[in-house]
Amino acid sequence: MSDIETVFLKWDIGGEDDLQIKVGLLFSLTGITSITEKGQYEAASFAISEFNERHAEIEAIVRDICSDPRRSAEEAEALARDGVRIFIGCYTSACRKAVLPILEKYNCLLVYPTLYEGQEDHPHVFYTGEVPNQQVHILIDYFMSHYGKRIYLVGNDYIYPRETNEQVKSYASEKNGEVVGEKYVPFGNQEFHKVIQDIILKQPDIIFSTLVGKSVPAFYRQYAHMRLSPESIPIFSPITKETEIEAMGAEFGSGHYSSASYFQSLSNPLNLSFIQRFHHFSGRKQPVSSVMYNTYLGTKIVIDSIVKTKALDRKEIIRNIGGKRMDTACGTLRVDARGRHLSRPVKIGKAQPDGQFDIVWDSDKNIKPEPFKISTRKASRLNEIVLEAWGQISEEAIIAFSENGTIQYLSRKAVELTGLEKGNKLTKKMIGQLYDSFQIISHEAKQKHLLLLKPRIGRSTVPVMTFGRVRTRSEQYQLELETAQIAAKSTANVLILGETGTGKEMVAKSIHEMSDRSSGPLISVNTGLIPKSLIASELFGYLEGTFTGARKGGAIGKFEAAHNGTLFLDEIGDMPMELQVILLRALETKTIVRLGDTKERELDIRIIAATNRKLEEEIAYGNTFRSDLFYRLNVLSLTIPPLRERPEDIEVLVMELLQELESSYADGAKRVSAEVLQLLVEYPWPGNIRELRNVMERAYLLARGKDREIKVEHLPGNLRGYLLRKAAPQLSLKEAEREMIAKALRETKNVLEAAKKLGIARSTLYRKIKEFKISV
């Protein structure tokens, strides 16, 4: 009897101690990616039905997550509070990442059945989809050997396409490939005329598509309508499968390529049996894609473990499925020893006129999952691996570059502070700019230069820019304020984006005061704080008697109050959908109607809106913000950088706040100590300027009457604690090296495997084990 028969065909369950299992299915039955996720939902339901037919008691609780990460997290938490510990679904990487904190909080397991970008190996997730080295890399190898090396990248603007394409660029560059174009469109976008025009202009050898959901059919159809042909410029996509081809029409998908472990056209007996049973369950001969089969597979593996072990504990499930081998419709698969990913054979298919795929390449053997693999080059020295690991756990900003100036490594913090990337070449001018911008400690290593960067206080080569009430030394912020200057000279609507506490209202006031409307009123409304039932009356006013409690004589609304001036709508992203329609009409007609009235009143106002939300994502994920209103508001937009990205502004802000506090409280501290200023510069400020203002006011009051200087003792405990943590010795390279070796030994079966994992000789590893006194 084969393993597949043991695992998937014989369910010896029943008896008095049957375990009741609740499973949460998190799929988009509506929304942008529903064309794919409806099939996944049916595949999971089919797998569960096969258990229940054999007297298991499995309750599937379905939640429509609407292609919306926030909705995914909300639904997952609601189910987790009700006792659900096993989840299946979350198609997009954005949705998957949104539920990770919920999984951790309630100790749940997610079966994630979709191909993804890698760079993640979460202990609460069983990934049954392909990772890039099992799918993307083989596509690149194939098209470079058959079509050419000029690549055009097109994808939706979110996590999976951008991270996958970074890996495409890295892998392709090793093979002398060239990316001739790279375009990203909003999630759900269905207009590709300009993108395809650019493709025609650039003349790539192939198009590599990471489009998802409703964007897929639209792109393939417009590609055909604009006379492009798969014979000349084929589309290669790891995403477009049988379900997407059905949605677009087989004639539009024919001739293009995809890769996966599974295709419906596989003619082996196990697949023919699976297709027949699934069609009988669904009641129609619908197409079956790899993400559907991976959903079926993951559901079977996990529920089989629960049924056999009578355990719902995540760790117990992972321990049970780790190393499991099974013969399946797509070949012999094996769960890796850690119970996270699948080792599998992989195929490349060419779409045919009937909507199915003809297999043009087959790996014939299993490809091991390497979710963190980006390059084919292996680290040849242990110190490079250690530096990589140290940079991920250290809070220090480290840049390592070669003698010719090529950056070989940046720590996570260095990327945040400089915006540089691995592979960039540092010129003498660029190095000089780093010395001007940061306090730098330089180290010389073998064939390397190491720079330790710390934020610099005091001297800066960038002069202070003033715009109304705003002053900044940050070049990034100054570029955004150039848009504000243009806005002040126009009557166009403005959208201000930025995290909470960054000073969006201050910028709005400055735009108003610098404009020719400065003599008119500036009316501010926080739409997130007004009760939903009162927003319409607050904005548009009402007549007497319109509703219970209406003021005698009625009242004008904020729109009328702002006539000949500016209306500032803060937290616009929180406005209910039904009122967005009314707001849109007011903006388009420049008229309003008070509640209870029929008379239209003409207005002359300029709208400045602000939000801490990413409105383009709000539009894409579940229609929580109207796209037509977004484009009406977003004539001119600017983004205020968070305070952690502009440490050069800390000193300016501190002095301004001291002056404000002196005006409010009279006698008090006149300055801050150098130690305090350095700490304020290095602190990450999650609450931005609002948090800085609160810290300064507290310190000013504590120092008042005692000293003329604010010292560390006057700062709140969280900042003093941060100072102590910063002062604590950082993990040394030697310590990091020891930890890296110990970790490799824990995660492998023997010293030989550990040496291969580390990319060093076994004799070197034995020497290191002896040096660090590590027990094996």
C-alpha cells in the first residue's frame, strides 16, 4: 500500500472519543482576489467533507475576508476568541502577515496554501504553496534559455510582487539578464494601456507578471487587444493558472507560461481520481489550479494529524507532520523536518486553447524549499554569514564595503538611515556625505571597510527650510514641502499623508496661511471623532426641526463656515462609505444641501484632507474608501516623514518646544544637556512629534525651579530605559559567530549538514566547536 493510500484514503476514525474540530476558513469570497480564492475555499471544503463522510466531526467556520488584511485580522481574532485554533487561507501575503500577531496571541496554526515570496518561516504557519526557488527561479532559467534575457516586470503594488521581483532581479543579474522595465499598478487595477505601450516601446524578450486577482484577466485581454503575441513576447507568471485563464477566456491565456508543482492536466491515476471526486463534490466541471490543490493537500495533512493524535496543539501538529512523505497527484512530496514547507517536484506549463496547460519542463525530482534563497551564490566564508546574522539582531547601523567601494553588506538599521542598498558603489563624495550626516566610527577589516553610523547632533550641511509654521533640516521633508509651496499658490485640493503625530494639521495651517485664502477662515474637522450619526449635520448643517434635539433656527455646517477659506478634513480615511458619496458630490458640484432642506448653496472652499491610512490600500482591500473620492482629493499630495527618519530635526524641534513652554509656564529650563539631546536624537519616537512634545513638557515641569537645564533624570522611564539598553554592550561578532554555529547544529542532524548549511569545511566547524566549547 502506498503512502498516499495510508495518509489520504483510509481514515480509521470513529468511536466514543472522537475529537470535535473547529477550522476557520479565511478566504475572499468577494473582493479583488475572489476569482482565485473561491476555488481555494471549495478545495478546503472538499477536503473537510471527505473526513466528515468517514464520521469525523469537523466544523468549518467560513469568513469572507474580502481581500482585506484588516478584515482578515479582525475575523481571525473573532474566531480565535471563540476557540478556533486551526485556520486555512489568507491568499495574499498582506493578509497572511496581518493575521500573524493573532496566531501568536492565541497559539494558532495557519495552513497557508498559496505560493509566496519567501523571506518568512513563521512557527505558526504551515506553508503548502511554492517558494521562489521552487517556482520563480526555474521560470527564469527556462525563458532565458528559450526566449532571451531582456525582462519586463509588471505587478500589483503590494508585498508579493515587489519582494518577488527583487529576487527576480537578483537571480537574473547573475545570469546576465537585464530588466528593461518595471511597473507596479494599484491592487485591483484593470487599466493597462500605458503599461503595454511601454512594453511595446521597450521590446523585452518576455514579460514577467506578478499581477493578481482582477488585474490578471484585464492585463491578458488588453495585451491581446493591443496586438501583442505570445510568439514574440510571451507572459511568464507564477500566479496565472487554470482559474485565472477561465476568468479571462482561454483564447487570451493560450501560449503563455506558468510554473507550479501541480497542473490539472496531469494524467496520472491519482490526479484523475482527485479531479473526478472534486467535480462530483462541486457539482460542475470547474478548473482546478495549483493553489486549489495545495489547499486540499494542506487541509488533509493537518486534519489527518489532528484526527490521529487527538491533539489540537500547534506544536504537536507540527511535530507530527514534520518529515512526513506522501505520494500525491503531483508526485512524491515530503514535509520538511521542521514542519513548515514542502519538498516537491516542479513543472512549467504552457497554456493551451482549451484552458489547460501542456507540461514543457519537469524537474523529475524534488526541489527542496529554500524560502530565504535569493542568490545562487553561496557564502564562502563564515564571517560573511556571521555579519549577516549580527546585522539582523543588532540595533547598530553597519555598512561593510570592499576596497573598490562596493557595498557588500548593510545592517537593517543602516538601510533605514541611509536608503542605500547592497551592491551600490560608494564614491568619495558619498562617503564624505555620510561623515557629514552621521557620527561615524570606522574599522578596517580584511579586504573590507566597516562603518558604524550614529545619528549626529549639531552640525548639518543642510540649512533649515521654513514653510509657514514648519521648519526642517530633513532633505526628504523639504522635498515634500516643495509640493506644499505649490499647493499654497493654487486652489487645488490637497491630501496630506503621514503617521499619527507627525504634524499634518500644522502643514495644513501653513498651506492656508501662505495662500491667497489666508484672510478667510480655516475650519478643522476630525472626521474620525464625530459620531457617525452626526457627521452629515456637522459637515452640511441642518434646518430647525430636522431631527430630535435640532437647534432652534437650525445651524450651518463646517462647509458653509469655511466659505471663502479652507476646510481641513483630518482622518478622512475613517469617514463612513455612505458619507463619502455625499462628500464627493459636494466637491464635484461645489454646492451643499443642509439636512431637511432642498435648497442648494454654492460654496467657494478649498479642501485639505489628511489621514494616517494608506488610502490606495483601503481602496484595494475591500472597498473601504471610494476611489473616485480619493482621486478628487489627491490632486496634490505630500507625505510627512516620521520623526525617526529625520533625526536632524530633533534639535530644531526641541528648541522650538522650549520656547513654547517658556511662553506657557514662564520660568523654567532654558536648555537641554548634550546627553539628553543625543538620546532624543537616537530614540525612534513611535508617537512622532506628539510624543516628543509630551516628553519635553514633562521634563520641563520636572526641571522647573530646580535647574536651568533638562537632564536625563527628568526624562520618562521608557526613554531612560532605552538609554540603558543602548549603553549595554552589543552582541560581539564572536558571540554572534558562536550563536550562529550553535543554531546551525541545533537545526541539522550532524556536523556535516551543519557545515554545509554554514558554507564552511567540516574541519573548520570542528575547530570552531572546540574553540567555543559547544557541546554536540
